[in-house]
Amino acid sequence: MTKVVSSIREAIELAKLHDGMSISFHHHLRNGDYVLNMVMEEIANMGIKDLTVNASAVFDIHAPLVDHIKNGVVTKLRCNYMSKGIGTEICKGIMKEPVEFRSHGSRPGDIINGKTPIDVAFIAAPTSDTMGNCTGKIGKSRFGSIGYAMADAENAKTVIVITDNLVEYPLTCASITEDYVDYVVTVDAIGDPNGIMSGTTAQTRDPVRLRMAQTAVKCIEASGLLKDGMSFQTGAGGATMAAAMYLKDVMLEKGIVGSYIVGGISSASVELQHAGCFKALQDVQSFDLGAAADLAENPNHIEVSARRYSSAVGKSSCMNNLDVAMLGATEIDVDFNVNVHTDSNGVIMGGSGGHTDIAEICNMAVVIAPLFRNRLPIVLDHVTTVSTRGENIDVLITEKGIAVNPRREDLKEKFIAAGLNVKDIRELKAMAEEICGVPVKAPKGDKIVGEVLGHYGEHVDYIYNVPER
């Protein structure tokens, strides 16, 4: 017996995909992914319309999706993150229904609880055997953890694995197993793994941001959380990832051994674990090829599903014991609400990812961001879009000072005692405006083009169309 079929078209036909169904994709190849475009082109050629696409993220490489929206092939879109190229088009109001933006935790939760059922899941797999046992840990297109695809595979009515490295049965290192898979398709290439480390996953070399990363480590020290058994996450941002580099030096100097690093795992995180600073890595997404290689070789580098990573539907998650998280921001307001979905003009250029999940649960959620970008202050009276509620953000670190959420007076006292440059967040706002001027709020349209959903799948905010100027 074999599940291998001759083409993507044959697999789609066998899955009985028809108008009005829901299909899903995952984004571990990030801006190097070929699978979404290949599948959507075939679907369009078959004349299938009115589909819901549930993709863990869409990147600019997925630009052909815009034409599929305009042509009625795709009428509903769900994702956790969206790059600016596609986001710009969405903000023109090209969709009849708003894009649903979930977090990395609420997406698998809503798939599992049936709120967002999937008819056909397409799994991009760097290696699969003939029965559909598959993994991202080996193969020419290796990307590492396949954690975001696990909920899709386990809950979709039909699961199609697409691979460029078909091996004999059984594959002994499978991440998704044959009992969930219906069909296997081989193609020349599922993507370019060099596209994994793109945009926000590249570590900064900017000296200002590096200083902020150093300050972040000083805050961790002053908080009292830097001790044996500490758990840690860095977000997908250059400065937040750089913080891991400085953390290693301090932990080695003090002889501190942490418990685990969780989330998207980079080579910097791998270096920390190899140095003995942390006992384990829990990896839902490998941020670069070094992390992908380590996952295949290191028994203390663990692949985890998005559900186990940060979902509220499980009996527990990796977040439940998380001490410190380093996060980024496009904007933050005086109430500590954070925007990571849109730019200052309201154009979609990102998404919550695990941001809102992490902040909801961890002991100290730290945002690292410069005081201004492109002559626009980052601290505002009100963010353009609320991605993560201010009640869940503890600290803001800028190059001009540290602001602490008033609900965390305990941290403020510790930071002041440590001699750190603590300021009221309104002081930081005034400093930025003195340099850049008071920004003029961009006009907002009257059509809702996106809805931001939180850790539990609850409504957080709406995103509106951007009027043409």
C-alpha cells in the first residue's frame, strides 16, 4: 500500500475539494515557501471558488494570493501574521469579509474546538515516507520544527503532505505521523530554506538596539528572575534576539543554569543551550538553518506543537512556567497597549504571532523598541491597532529609558534600586515628540478589513481600510 499520488491536482480531486470549503497551510519556510502558491494555482485552474484559507502566516512570496482574492477563489482569510506586501492590498478593502488575525496559541485552539474547521490541510514537508510520516528536521528543504502544522494535521478532514524528499517506509523521526495523513505528493521543491531567516528573524547589528538589548538583560538581573531554573523567550525581533547573546555572558559569569528557552528558536538560543545556560529548548518554529540543524541532532532540543507552545485549550502549555519574555512593538501607548499588526498609517505589516499569548501568561513581559522610527515616535496616546493589551505588558525598554507599567511597582522599585534609568512612559513620549514633533494621526477608513483576536480567541480590535490619498 502507498499513499503517494501523481500530482497536486490528483490529491485535490481525491480530497473532493469544492466551492465553499476551508483549506490550510503552515509557514515554517516563511518567505521561502512555494507550497501555498503551487496549491492555489492548481485550485484556481480547477475552477474552485469561495474558499477559506487558514494559513498560520502569509509572506510577500505569497503575493499571488491577492489575485486569487480578487478573482473570488479565496473569499475568507485567517492568519496569525501578514507581511506588508499583501497587507497593503488587504487594506485597500479587496475582501468582502475581514481577515481574522489569531495568535499562535488561539489558532490551534480554534481549530481543535471546531470554531475554524479545516476541510483539507496541505502540509509542506522536507521529508516524508510513502505513508505520510513526515518531518521538517531532515531533507534538502529542512526548516526544523513543524509545530504550527500539527493541529492542522490532527484535525483536518483530509490531510495532504507535499514533499521534495520521498523516502522508504518507515521514516523513524516523524513529527507528523501516518495515521493523520491521507495522501502524499512529491514535487521538485517545496521551497527555499534560505527564506526562513527573513525580516524580523534577523538579529540586529544596530548599536542603539544592541544597547537596548544589554539594558534588557540588566532588567532581568534586577527583577530577581535571573536565577537557576529561569525560563526565557525571545520574540521575533532583532533587538529581542540580541538580548539572548548578552544574557549568555551574564549567566556564564554567575554560573546560572536556566530551565528552558521556548518559542521560535534561533542560533543564538542554541548557543545559550550549548553553553550550559539552559537545559532545554522547546521549539515551535526554527528561526534559522542553524536552529533547524540542531533540532535534528540535539536530544535537549524539543519540537513542540503550537497547541503545546501557547494554546489555552490544552491542560497546560510551555507558557505556564515562563518567567521572562522579550517582545517587540511597532507602537506602544501610554497605557502600555502594543501594536504589532499595522504601521503608523494603519497598513497591515505583521501580526501577533505569539506576542499576545506570551504577555498573557509570563511573569515579566518586556517590550524592546526604539523611541522613534523614521522620525515617528513609538510611544503614543493611543496605538493605531491594539494587538496585545497593556494590562499584560510589564516593561518598555528604549534607548532613552525604561518605563514600567504602574501595576508593577515591585519591578519599578527593583530597577531604581539597581540604578537603572527608569522614567514614566509619558516622559518617553514627550522626549520622542521633542525630537520628532507630534505625529499627525493617519486617516482611518470606514470599512473593517481585519479583526484582531486574542489569546482565548476573543475580540481585541478592528483594522480599517486605508483611504487612498
